[in-house]
Amino acid sequence: MTEKTPNTPPTETEAPNILRQFLRGDDGTDRLSQIKALHPADFADQFEQLTNDARQGFAENNATLISPEILAELEDEVVEDILPFLPAGQIAEALTELDSDDATQIFEEMEDEQREEILEVLEPEDRANIEASLAFDDETIGRLMQREFVAAPPFWTVGDTVDHMRATGENLPDLFFNIWIVDTRFHPIGYIPVSVLMRHPRNTELSALLNDQIITIEQNMDQEEAAYIFEKYHLISAPVLDDDGRITGIMTADDIIDIIQDENKEDMLALAGVSDAGVTDTALSTVQARAPWLLLNLLTAILASFVIAFFDYTIDQFVQLAILMPVVASMGGNAGTQALAVAVRSLAERDLTPQNAWRAIRREALAALINGFIFAAMLAVIAYIWFDRQDIAIVAFIAMIINHFFAGIAGISIPLGLKKMGLDPAVSSSVFVTTVTDVIGFLAFLGFAALMLL
Amino acid sequence: MTEKTPNTPPTETEAPNILRQFLRGDDGTDRLSQIKALHPADFADQFEQLTNDARQGFAENNATLISPEILAELEDEVVEDILPFLPAGQIAEALTELDSDDATQIFEEMEDEQREEILEVLEPEDRANIEASLAFDDETIGRLMQREFVAAPPFWTVGDTVDHMRATGENLPDLFFNIWIVDTRFHPIGYIPVSVLMRHPRNTELSALLNDQIITIEQNMDQEEAAYIFEKYHLISAPVLDDDGRITGIMTADDIIDIIQDENKEDMLALAGVSDAGVTDTALSTVQARAPWLLLNLLTAILASFVIAFFDYTIDQFVQLAILMPVVASMGGNAGTQALAVAVRSLAERDLTPQNAWRAIRREALAALINGFIFAAMLAVIAYIWFDRQDIAIVAFIAMIINHFFAGIAGISIPLGLKKMGLDPAVSSSVFVTTVTDVIGFLAFLGFAALMLL
């Protein structure tokens, strides 16, 4: 065994793309051994940086370099692109070798024709696993879980368990962290971390070691729900139960990290009005992801314009109103967005629940009034100094307080309302909130102006 | 052993607060055994829902119910509040029993006086671990890592390793997933998952089992960097190296999930202009967390007002400009926010790097021009129909395209610029972006109007 320095991964700027250099093939270096030494995740990263043509060429000519682990690391879109260029035998082998969650994900990217071809050559067990996973909805645990796990009855000893694992070998998951202890109906009654099992003599009975504070998740659970449970209980893995309470698979923390990042990305982009959280690689897909929300924004902005148009006579008399109008709208929009982001995040983290919603709304309302008062006073002073008109200052003052108040209320109650209706509180809520703040802002400002100045 | 149904955790709405019922103590139920059956994470959740007084009373009168695991689960602020009410002996015991990362976190929340008291009674090893962790900055791996781990030389056999673990017992980490294989200088040269070790006969040499594709992190690394490495390589645990490349601790995926959630929350709230990502429990702390950004927004909005004021004569002549002005500003602001959110997220995920920044900027610019053209055309048609004036429609058309273009450019280049300066690309970038879109929007719209209409 030769000694190696461990790989603290290089930062993006340092890392040359070995695959690209290999495809150019003009520098005489032995790239092949460098490629084989790449971690699957690094291979996948470099492969994804290649052009589509280069990827397909690589898949066609160097299929054997694309190991099952690399397939599991590649983005879905990239897997879809190269699958047609890989030999059926190699794909089938990969599906057999990988744990069922990764195998299912690769299988999903195949065309119908290729699926049939592959299903025919798969072992019945692997085939059954993939078909069982595909029967579940996207983003549910049944689709995402791994169906390989290690279970043992409580009356086994440490020795029995170790012997069993040595005997089954190949059919065990690649890695596992807990032994699930099950009763005769295969319901989990506890767990033993492998690191605990190892420390005890062969004749210890599992029932003496098991921890019965076991947290389970359900196969029909939404991925977001499962992620929340992992986060709350600091889990590394959890058993998944079927509808009869039998253990049918497991989820592990590394897959949960992917789920959490997907959900966070979705929320953040949804709040900013970007529909498609997927790859936006081209200008055209960027346009597609954003235009629908811009259209909605155009319509609501026109709505606000109608409000302004209603007061055109007042503006005609006092051009100062046109000058200050955007300040009132912008401050309201900003305050509303702040309240909205906090509410969406609190909903995601379950800090905001139906139980404490009223308390949170009251808190937002009070905070909005306080901030409204502070900034209304500032704007009033500025307006008074600028235009030397007390009446315009008073109008700005009243409008700012009203707008802040409604901004706070809208910022928290719109996501709460969406959630209550079973909708995603992040999606479309910012358009609603800014519509409220624009319309109310202009209405309050120009309305009071019309009352007081004319 | 009695059989139990596993706990799929109840949803928030179902769960009664057992601790609150216990404190009321009026229903004759044996709450004590219910409390003892609570998972530490559930105990912590229910405890956090109590009022501050109730928490301190509970800590004073029922200190023994607050186990070390519960202390590790509680939010920092809550730990800080109750520590003065717990007996020093119990705290010291908790610090000894917990892994060093959790112990350090609890220690951080103590007052100086209590720290000294506790340090005196701690075992030298626990004391050294805590002091070593505290020497690192907040949010670095050295502060967050666990200092207990299992390492073995490559020439040991499976049997040697198992015997060693049985002998050291208490000083091992509570849970571990990998055995780190080290050379004579304690540099890691590979790892063996515990689940792999278990499957092999006692006389197998570790060198035959080890996987040398080991991913390591460094003690001075920022937590965000470490989280990225875990995500990329799908790690469950990773060794942490000191400055000489020796293994000095480990990080595990459950702690990484906490880090990821903190970082995501920070980014999302920063984008919305909320400074303090911490607990905003009262209206006053809510005001404090938001007022600074509202103040900044007021100043930039006034800046935009100056632009409008510069064209007051033009607006006086054409009140239609005042009506459409907010539409141009709002569309630009929206487009800018979209580009900004995508850029901030891509930076966080390392999809946007110095290498592909130019490509991304060009893509944003092109997408902005396309969307700008689409919505400029729509607004022009609406303006023409509404006001029956071709010239105002043309002004709106040109201003919208210009504003969209700058919104896209600002949305991606401002976070890139902040990142390049070593600043957080999420913090304050939305204020910059909307300032650009407001100022340029009004300038383009009113400027062209002055040129064309007067």
C-alpha cells in the first residue's frame, strides 16, 4: 500500500478539467490513470462542465470509465443525455450494483424503449425494487428511499448478527449505520448503531443493547416533512414504514442534505419570482423561468397605476406628490418583503404554526406600526424641509404609517393563508404582498392628499 | 423488553405540551413518566415553548429531568437562560458525558464566573477539548467539530480494532461511522466504514479493507465551505485536519444539516433586508432587525425622488408620466430581484464561479433584453390605448428595455462584486439592485420623456 496525501478538495479556481484535457489528448500525459483516481463526485463535476457533444462522445467511446458511482453523482439532465450512448449491459450492471435509491433515479431518466430492454436483463429483485419505487409520487419518501437495510430480531446475539452480515454480504446496503431491531411482524421496536454493536461481546443479546427511542418516517411522507424530522432529531438514518407499519426501507442524512438544498433553493427563488428551480443554462430558459412572474407583476403594477390615474387631477396640482409617491410605495414594499421572508422561513422551520399565528401577526402589526412611525416621521421632516409645505408632510406621514401597517399584516398573513389552503407559502406570495403595498400606498398617499390639499 | 410502537413524530397541531401540563400539575396524571419517555429533541421543543419564567422555575426545581442530551438540543438562548439555575455538578457531568462539540456549545453560553467554577471540576481531557475548541473563531470547523474519533494504523487487523474499541469504551465518541486509518504521523491515509469492518473476519488486515479516496476538511475552514464539501461528496462524516495535516477531529452530517439551515436562513433573510437571523421574538427585536435596512431604503428612495424632482416640469406637463412611472420602476425592480436571487443561490452552490461569471453575465444581459423587449412592447400598447398618445408609448417602450437591461446586469454583477471583495453576496445586495433599477428606471423614463415630449 502506498501512502497518499488526503484530498482536501481543491477550490474551483485551482482544479483543471482532466476530462477536457483527456479529450484533447495532445499533451502526452497519462490522463487515464488521473481519471481513474478521480473521486466520482469530482468526475461528475468535470463531466458536467463539458459541452453536450463532448459528453456524448465521451460516453460513446469511453463508457467503461463511467462507473456506477459516477452515474449516481451526475445531474439528472446529464444522465438523460448520455444514457442512450451507454451499452445496455453496463447500465444493467450499474443498476444492480447501486443501492435502490440511486438505481431508481437513473432508471427514471431512460426512454421507454431502453427501460424495457434493461428491465428484461435485471435480476428480479432489483427489478422489483425499482418498480416499487416508481409507484410512488415524485418528492415522496417511497420514491427516494433506499430499499436495502439490515434488520434483526431482538433475541439474536451480537455474534448471530455479525455472522448473518458476513453471510449475506452482497445483498447488504453499501454502507449502513444502524441495525433495525424488528418484531415478528417486521415492525421496528428499536435500533442499535453499528458502532455500539461492535463494542460488545458476541454473546450479548441485541435486546440488551437496543435503543427504543426510534424515530421513523413513512413511505407516503413528503420529502420536506422527512427533512424536517432529520433536522429536528439530528438523525443519520431513519427507517421508513409502509402503510402497515412494517419497515420497508431507510433514508440517510446525505440524501436528506440534497433534499434540504432543493427545498431551500425552491423557496428562495419562489420568493424572488423565478418559477423553475431547475437548470437555467441558456438565456431562453432564463426568460421562460422569469417571464410569467414579470407578466403578473406588470398586471399588478398597472392596477397600481389605475389608482394613481384616479388622482391625476391632484397630482396635476401638486407635482410634489409624484416626487414622493415612489418613496411611500418602496418603503411599504420593503417592509412587506421583510415580513414575508421571515414568515416563509419560520413556516419552513415550523417555528410559525397555527397555534402561534395570532401572536406572530400581532407582533408584526406592532413592529410595523413602530417602524412605520419612525420612517413616517423621517419622511415628513424631509418633505417639509424640501417643499416647505406642512400639509404635504402630514399627508406623507399618515400614508407611511398606514402603508407600513398593511405591509406587515400582508407580509405575514398572505403566506399563512397560502399555507392554510395547502399551497406553497413561498410561491407567488411576494407578488400579492407588493400589490397590497403598492395599491394601499398610493391610495393612502394620494387619497389623503386629495382630501387635505384640494 | 416490552414492545412499543415506533414514534412517527406527531405533527405540531396534535402534540400537547406535556411540560406545561406537568407545571400546572392539576390533572392527576403521572406526567413524570411521560416526561422521561420524551425524546430529548421533543423535550427541548416543548421546553422552548414555555415562558421564560416557567423555564427557569422548571430548571430550578426539576434540574435532574434536564439530561445532557436535552441541553445539547436546546437553542443557545434558552441554554443561556437556564444555566444559572442548574447545579454546577450537573453541568460538569453533562459536559463530560457529551461529545466535545456539544459540550463546547453549552460552555459558550455560561457567564465567566460559572465557567471558572465548572472548569475547576472538569477532567483535564474534557477541559482541554473545550479550551481547544474555543480558541477557534465562530463558524469555523475547529469550533464546531467533535474531538472524539476512532483511528487505527493500517497494519492492525479487524480483531485488533474491535478489541481496542471494547477496551477504550467510554472514551469513544457516542456514535461513529468510519474508522480513520492513519500513518505514523497521524495523517489519514484512508477510511473503513464500520459496516464494512464488521463484515470481515478478525484476521483481515485493515490495509486490505481501506478506501483511500478519503475527503478531508481543515480546522480553519469556514462552516459554509465544509457544508459544501459534505453536500458534494455525499459524506456522512469527514476527518478534520490540523495545520500539520494530522487528524484532530471529525464533522458529521447531522451537524452539517444545522449549518446548512443556518446559512440558508441567513441568505434568505439577508436578501429581504432582515439583519439579524436570530430569534425575533418580540416586536421590539423585530423592529431592530429591520429598521437599519428600512433606513437605507429610505435614503435610496429619496435619491430616486431627486431624479423625479429634476423632471418636475415634465411631469407637470404630462401627468401620464406620473401614472406610468411606478410601473417602469416596479418591473425593473422585479427583474433585478429575480437575477439577484438566482445569482446568490448559484454562488452559494458554487455553480457560479469566477470561471463562468462572464458567460453568466452575458446570459443575464441577453435574457434581460428579451424580457425587456416583451414587456416594453406590452406596456407601450397599454399606454397607447390608455392615453392615446404614441409619444408616451414610445418613451415607455425605450425606458423599459433600458431598465430591464440594467436590472439584469446589476442583479448578477452586484453579488459577484460583493463576493469578489470577500463580502457576503446576499447582504445588502438587494438595496443596491433596487437603487440601480429605481434611479435608472426614472432617469430613462423621464429623461426620454423630456427629450421627446417637450
